[in-house]
Amino acid sequence: MPRRVAVLTSGGDAPGMNAAIRTVVRAAIHYNMEPWAIYRGYHGLIRGEMEPFTSRSVSGIIQRGGTILKSARSDKFMTPEGRDEAVAMLKKHDIEALIVIGGDGSFKGALELDKLGINVVGIPATIDNDIACTDYSIGFDTAVNTVLDAVNKIRDTASSHDRVYVVEVMGRHSGHIALYSGLASGADVIIIPEVPCSVKHVCDRIKHANQQGKTYNIVIVAEGAKPEGVEGNFEGPAMAVGKYIKEHTGFETRVTILGHIQRGGTPTMRDRLLASRLAYHAVELVYQGKSGRMVGEVDHVVQSWDLHYALAQEKDINLEYYHLSNILSSL
Ligand code: F6P
């Protein structure tokens, strides 16, 4: 059993990270290990921004979004010299094990530390839900609920003005947020990177819906989607899609880009439970001297996976949800 275990958060923050930090600290104490906190991810690790935590250090944070440990990018950690400095800093503080809360980029960094002899365990936390070997990552449920709240409001104004609304949601390379929020909000069209889709097809669906008596439409598009038929090197697709719809259907169209509000807010019950369960298992693995593992929840069962294996897997999109949404919105 390692005497000291440190925890850091890395990559984009996600609601529920604080609930995971709280559990890591308290579970470590439960297993008679000393919890240490590292601030600003790998950047702070290299700089020695760390301190011992007590149970009281994590009081009153279970309901808070963001991460009390902060998050940062580190170019230096991408270099072998930077990683050597990180390991030296951990050794200087007698820290033998590290728990990394974050997404796939953070886990790649964790694997490098594993190779250098530090025991590492990863806890998946990203609103994008693009990590394999877990049904959900921490933060996804809260983010989707934030989108639903926004789309409910957009629906009010869309119906009042008989307009098409194109709503862009996060998901740099993945459509999980768009898919879940699209199905749960009753969107007419969902555009995601994983399923080819042309803007002409989007317009056809809108026109068809109009013929069915629909007076307004909601189109949800993932920021990483690249629908066929819209040109250009744009940051996200929503503006181009909105322009195309307006020009090719004649319907009054508005675009809303939800942006970083999706990353904030108080975590939902699901994210708090997921964070607590995953983080507890991560500490158990550390206590058992395991390394190079990622914890995940599959079919409600918490388990762990070889981190290397998990990173090599593609996270599948739920096509059943996609088809269901298509059926329900075409009537
Ligand atoms: O956390 C993941 C994510 O939300 C992506 O969907 C998005 O593209 C990205 O983070 C934006 O992150 P930032 O603006 O902080 O670089």
C-alpha cells in the first residue's frame, strides 16, 4: 500500500469533478493513506503546486461545479524532460501513487507516468462522454441537462415566432451530448460527427415537418459535426447550417451556440453518484498497489480496465437513440 496518494484534475473541467476529489480524499483516509492535492493538473505538478489534504479540505464541495483543484494545459509535460520533472516532484514529496481525474488527453499523460514508475489510476470525467470502457463519464449527465434546460427555453420562443432554431452543443469530436439532448428535447434533426448527414437532407426534413403541420423546428448540431454541403473552415458548424437552411427553405432561422455554460453548474444526482462510486474504486485500486488502470461503470457495475486498452477503444455512439429520434420527429 502506498503511504501517500495524490489527486489532480486535468483537461476541460466537468461537473462532478469536486464530488470525485472529495471521495478520493476521504477514501484514502479510510484506507490509512495520506491524500495530497495537486493544483492545475500536470502544469502544477511540475511546479510543485501541491499540499496535503484533510477530510475538512473537501467539505462543502460535493454540490459545486468546476474543480477546486483547477485545471490547466501543460506544454512542458508533453516533453520527456517535463515528465521527468513531474516524477522528480512526486518523489520529492514521497508520493507513490497518482489519481488523474480527466479525459483521454489526461489519461495519455497518466500512462507516461506509469511507464516512469508512478502508480496511476484514471477516473473518466469529461462532458463529451467520449471515453470507452464506461457507459458515462462524470459531467455528461449535468451537461445534457443544461442543454435540455436551454432548448426548453428556445422552444418557447421558436414556437412563438414560427422559426427554425439551430442549436450548437459541445462535442469537439463526438456527438454524445447532441444525441442525448436531441432525443430528450424532441429535436427535429440531430447532426453529429459519427453519422454522415447533408444539409440538403436537413432542409428536406424541415420542409417535410412543415407539411405535417409543424410550425417551428429545433435542429441540434454537435460542434464537431461536418455536414456535407456547407463549405468553409469554420469553428463550429451552426452558423453555416443556419445560413443554408434560411437560404434553402425560406424559413426564418436563428442560431444559438450554447458554449461553455454546458461545462458549469451544480452536478446532477447521477454525476454525484457516478463520481463517488468511481473515485472510491480508484482508491481501492491504489490501495491494492494497482497501476495503469481506468475505472468505469458499465451496466451499473463499477469495474476497472487496463488504461492502455481503454484508450485504444472507440466509444460507440448509441445508434438506437439516433434512429428513435428520426422516427419520432418525422411524424
Ligand atoms: O470539455 C470538452 C470540451 O467541452 C469540448 O467539447 C470543447 O470543444 C472543449 O472542451 C472546449 O474547451 P476549451 O474551450 O476549454 O479549450
